[in-house]
Amino acid sequence: MLKYYLQILCFLLSSILAASCGITHAVYGVPQDQWNRMTEKERQLTKERFYQQEKINAQTRVQAEKARQEAEEFANRCQKDNETPSAHSECRMTTKRQWGL
């Protein structure tokens, strides 16, 4: 059994090593060779866009986490409510039929 795990570990490590050999270094999301050819003005613009995108990504992560927490709270509340005889209407499943059937 130990031999099996060692084989898997060796495979994973060799895969990671092989994948890392093809990594292109980037500066503010731009490949290094392209960055070296850019003017100072282009570099400054690239930095500004990079930071704007990072800010948007951070806001999106916060919103996604908030939505996840709200969904989890709602699910927990409805799960508890379904155990009682008088479940809230917001927790009842609503279905819509297509073509009025």
C-alpha cells in the first residue's frame, strides 16, 4: 500500500515539475518579453488596468462570499422551518409549469 502512495506522489511531483518548466514569467499580467518592449507610458497604463482589475476581482470575491453565506443561512432557516408544522411560505418550493399544464 505504501508503494502505491509513493508511486502516486512521484507521479504528481514529476507532473508539477514538468508543468513548471513551461511557465512564462509575467509582469502585471503581461509576458516578460512583451513588458521589456513596452514604453514607460504603456507600462504605467498596464499597471493602472491591472490594479483596477484586481480591485474588481476583490469586490467580486466579497460579493460571492456574501451570497454564499446568505444562501447557507436561508437553507439552514428553511431546513429548520420544514421540521415544524407551520413552515414559512418563502421556504416552500414553487414550481411553474410550462404551457399551462
